[in-house]
Amino acid sequence: MKKFDPIAYKKIVKSYQDQDRPTDWFDSIYTDAEGDYRDVFWADLEPNPYLLKWLKTYTFKSTELKAIVIGCGVGDDAEALSEAGYEVTAFDISPEAIRLCKKRYPYTKVKYLIADLFDYPSKWFESFDLVYECNTIQVLPGKYRVQARDAMVSLLAPQGYILVSCRSRLKEEQEDDIPLPLDKDEIDGFIRCGLREESFEAYDDTQEPPVPHFFAVYKKLE
């Protein structure tokens, strides 16, 4: 594995963004791990605790609920949803990420697939009872952030939920950061899409120094 260099990482991401190729760099992060999922620098190697908290409080009304995980990384959150009883599809634009997931979980029930959020299979449209988004929007620039949000919402079946986990910032601050955290107005875009906010939490994580985050749950009513 190459030693992670945050300055070099941000330069690489910025160079692709400047070429209007905002997703072409993802696979390099997983390739640099050289086949070991533990060496993916942004992988927590455990499910999001706020996802687990929501799963404990949400009551199933069906035994055949379908979930989709966007930008699934090395699979921790996808596996948590599967263990909770969902039929899970998890995708990533990085072929190497999907290879690492299949290697890590050889007997999984999760369907791990290579796919692009901006060009997903048509059969996915409005097909999922739960959409899980963790840290995808924040690594995209400009118009692609709105396009990503709208694509995520389009995956929701009627009465479906979307869970959004991301870094957060105050409005007009950190505007040159990579990744660029979401401010409250930006994450409220899910409400402007016609979804109802079911819950919203702003919190600091356990890093030193702590990093502010949002964890929000929205529901599609139609």
C-alpha cells in the first residue's frame, strides 16, 4: 500500500474535478490498498453507529424490504443492512472496491455490483424501500452534488426512506475543502425534493480533532 498523503490526495481529486471527470479517481484509492481492505484509508471497518441506531429503532412492516447502498466502499454498512433483514444491493463505481467486498465477504447475501449513480440500471428506478448514502455527495463538485442527490431520490419506492450520513460545515465556511462537507441548506435539498424529514442529528465524531457530521432520515410519501 502507498502511504496516504492527504495533500497529494486533494491535488489528485482537484485535478480530476478541473477536467470535469469527478468520479474517475475513485478506483485508485482502492487499488492503492493492494488487495487488503484494511488499507483503504477512509474505511472505518465497522458499520456507521448512527445507521445501527436507526436500525434498532425502526420497526419492520414487511419481510421483503429492499435496500441499496450507494458507493458501498468495503461493505460494512451493506452487511449491517443485510443482517437487519433487508435484501441488499450495494454498488460502487470502483471495480476494485467491489472486488475487495467479494473477497472480504465470500458468503454474503449482499449483491455487490459495479455501477454508476449517474447511469444506474433502469430497473432500479423507484425500486428500493431504503436508500443509504454515506459520504458520496461530499466528494463531488458543483452540479454533480445536486445530480447525485436527485439520482438518490429517484431510487426510492413510495413510502421509502433515505438515510444520509455526511460531514457537515457552517454555510460559507470551508468552501475550498476536499471533501467538501454539506451545510444545512444543502442537505435540506432532500426536503426540497419533496421528501419529509423524519429525523436529523448534528454531531461531532470521535476523531482528534472531532469532525462535525449530519445524519438525517427522509421519507418519500407518495
